[in-house]
Amino acid sequence: MIMAFSSRLLSKSKQFCGSQITLQQTHAIPVRFFAKQADPPALKGDNMLKGIFFEVKNKFETALGVLRKEKITIDPEDPAAVAQYAKVMKTIREKADLFSESQRIQYTIQTRTQDIPDARTYLLTLKEIRIKRGLTDELGAEAMMFDALEKVEKELKKPLMRNDKKGMALLMAEFDKINKKLGIRREDLPKYEEQLELKISKAQLEELKKDALEAMETQKKREEFKDEETVDVKSLDIRNFI
């Protein structure tokens, strides 16, 4: 049972590393505020595929190295376990040079919106990205932003274009009012990013717990394991099976 579960975890880790590489290498436009090193030289055909393969392999092995050392407690209801899991994932990202979830979202926003000319389509695209990422707008900020845009466009008597400096200044002033009303401050952005990472970590632990329970149920159906006692998911130590 443990081996089956460990295989699932490692498979997900490999998919994670692979998707990160694809995200970082297949877009032509560099994101300099996320880049930790110079852009790699252009590659073609087999050389590009080999480069991607070896980079995925190296990052996956780096992730395994961290997972072999750091203990993960599969208990999404324990804040300490969630914080430890988030810490381990952060260590993997730093050592394997991967994006955090917040950075991936910002990267997606930049690449999806860079050619959008008007403010309304820009906000609609942000909404689409939020929904696809499974993020909730608990404060209702999104609706307030559209209301602010409506107010500015009525004042301008035309759709607001993103290259309209005067109009965009008016919209930014309205957004500042919204942030103030909601108690959102720019200097608190690192705190908001940390909160987001904790939410994501909890969701991932919940998925791991679900996988572990499914693996145990599947194992119990086999004749040779039907008399074994069910293991408490919290007691599993993945390090022993990597």
C-alpha cells in the first residue's frame, strides 16, 4: 500500500516539475522579474527536446533529494503540518529553480494580457484566470473593480484603453480607494502570498490524504492483506519509501 501511494506522490512531483519546465521554456517572452538566470540559448529539434528532458530530470531528482530528507505529515487539519509541507515545497522550488504558485499566476497574467488594448477585456481576462486557477474572490474585490471601471468610463464617455494615461490614472485612483476600503496594502503583499501558499499546501495535503486512503482501500481488497489493520495516514513517513 505504501509503495503504491509513494508512487502516486512521486508521479505528481514529476508532473509538477515537467509542467514548470514547459511553462518556463515554451513562451518566447522572458519574464525578467522572475528569471533567476540568463535566458538559455535558442535550441532546435532534438536538441531542444533533450534539453527539456534533462532539465526535467535534474529538477525531479532535486525534488526527490529534498523529499528524502524532510518529513511530511499528511494531516491537512493540522496548521503545523500544513506549514511544514509549505516549507518543504518552498525548499524544492528554491533548489530546483521553480515558480511559486503566486509567480505562476503573475506569469500567466502577464503573458495573457500583454496585448490586450482595453481595460474591460483586461479585467475579464483576470477573472477568467482566477476561475481557472480555482481562486475565490472572498472580499468581492472583483465586482468593485468592474464598478470602478464603469464609473471611469461613464466619466470619459468612452471605453477605457490601457494606453490612455489620464483614464488609467483615474482607474488606479479608484482601485486605491477599493484597496483602502478592504484594508489591502501593497506592503502586505508578501503576507498575502504566504497565505495563498498555505491554502494551496492544505489543498495538496487533502489530495494526498485522499490518495493514501484510496490506496489503502484498494490494498485491503486483496486477499493477502484483508486481515491487516488500517494505517493512520498521519503516521506514514514517505521518506522510507523513496
